[in-house]
Amino acid sequence: MKDISVFFTVKFMAFSVGLISCFLLHQTFSLPSVLSAAIIGFAGSFIPKYQFVNSHPRTAVYAGAFAGMCTSEVIQNVNELLFVSAMGALLYTAMRQHLNGVGGKLGAIAFSAVALLLLLKGVVS
């Protein structure tokens, strides 16, 4: 259980960094969302590997960057950024043994995390 909580914490922090960085590049500096995600993904590729988490922080940053491609109409405040980060990290942790490979998994995790936010906002309002 301790290993999973450490894994989730690392995922949450990495996903948050990717999400917030991409979102800010896109919203603050008016960079195209694809370019913002590419910049963050490239920067995330330089995160060193650690034995316990292997290359997972790198991929979590990139998945977060995918989620950060949202417009400000979808993610409107810090609480929503944290919610998407938590859902993304939770989904990544739950799927780490499934969906082997990277192709499609990161985008699916990012899409699902943002979709959960939209679903929650729809139910609440």
C-alpha cells in the first residue's frame, strides 16, 4: 500500500506540473495548445529515471500536458486544475499494469480526467 501511495504522489506531482505548465503556456502566452504540449513533453523528457518509478514521471508530465491543452472555459480555477490532476494521477496509477505501451494511454488518461471534471460540473449545476 505504501508503494502505491508513493507512486500516486509522484504521478500527481508530475501530472500537475505538466497540466499547469501547458495550460499557462497556452493561456498566458497565447501559444498554440499543441506547441505548448510539445514544449512541456520535451522538457519532461529530461526528468531523470529513478529505480522505483522508472520513466513514469516523464510520461505523467506528458499526460498532464495533454490535459492542459484545455481552454479556459473548461478549466476555470485552481480547484479544477487540482481535480483534473488528481483524477489523472489516479487513472494512471490504476492503469499502470494495463494498457501496456504508451500509444494512446496518455491521451486516454488525460481525456478521461477532463471528462470527469465536465461530468461533475454538469451534475452539480
